[in-house]
Amino acid sequence: MRIRTDHLAAFVAAFMFFGCGNDAGRIDTACTSNSGCADTERCAQGTCGSTPGVCVARPTSCPEDVAYVCGCDGKTYQNRCMSEMAGVVLASTGGCVCADDTPCMEGEYCALDDSCSNPGLCAIEPQTCDAEVVEPVCGCNGVTYDNDCFAAQAGTRISARMACDCSTNDDCTSSEFCNADTCDGPGFCQMRPASCDPGGNNVTGCDNLVYENECAAYSVGVRVRPN
């Protein structure tokens, strides 16, 4: 099949103009990383890795909305716009999974509601907190904070929604036990029930045994495992 040479020449000229670094055609420039784009652009790729993408302009400003996303760099960004402004490809919505604060960005911490040691998600530390709200919580670091915001600001998970006063049952009297919202963090001394009514919902204790109800677990000094 014959190809008209004038059409072929026009195609080559267009390719040379748009595909070889001319600013007018940068939006259509193919790339596999940010290094193939201008400083004000990012390589928009569908997935992590060296997958083909195109150079697009980076945002110059972003809203302060909190809608965490995890970037392909393993860091958590406050929202998708902020990851794009940093030139980072989106790996998933929600914060990045973390075992500690190491994979989190500066100003973030590894957050989790029901454990002091299990893997969690990177979350942003609050910039300001209301000092007038006094609802003491026990941080996983054994420090009592005036409210959960101050604990998050310190980059600390919450172990119990009471002031800290124990790490184990040995820190309490014989008629008390060390209770908390986690199985593996400090807590507060709570009275053991002298008796319990039968029935109710079965619960799993932090000793991995099943009890007839919460009261039955507390009566023998065992915390209830978070759901």
C-alpha cells in the first residue's frame, strides 16, 4: 500500500514539534517518571512503577480538606491534590499502612484506635487543639493528655479514655485491675465486679479466652479485646 509522502512528512513534523520537548506540546509528552517532565509538571501514571504516563501540570495550591491518600513513595498525603503537587503517583485512598512512624511524613504519626503496637495508618498530627476541652486520655506512651487532640498532636495513640495510672494489674490494688481500650497499652485502675448477672453477649478477653459477658471478664481482672 502506498503512503502519500506529503502526509508522512506532516506527521513527522508534528511528532518532532509535540513529542521532543517543545513546551507547547508538553501536556502530551509521554513519560515514565517525573524526570521526563518539566519542573512544574508531574508524570501522571495509573499505577506505581515505571508504567507509561503523560506529563501534566502540578497543582500550585491545594485545599486543606482531609481525605488521606497513600502515595507510591509510601508516604501519606492529606488529600490527592497534595500528592499531585508533590509529583507523587497515587497508590491508594486512605493513609499508608505503618508499623511505626518511620513511613509517615513529617507532621504525621502512625495512628490506630484499638492497639498500641499493631500496624496502623499514617495520620496528620493536629496543628492546634482546644485547651478548654478537658477529657483526659491515656496515651500509649503512658502520658496523660487533656484530650485526644493533644495526644494526636504529640503523635501518640490513645490506649484508654481515662488518665493513666497503671501498666499492669500489679499497679492496682487486689480489688482492682488495669483496664484500657487496648490489650497492649497502659490504662486505669478499675474496680473488679463483686458479682455478675448471667447471660448477655459473649466477649473475648485479652487473654484470648471467651467470657459470658464483659462483667465476667472484669471480675477476674481481664480486659475485653477490642472488636
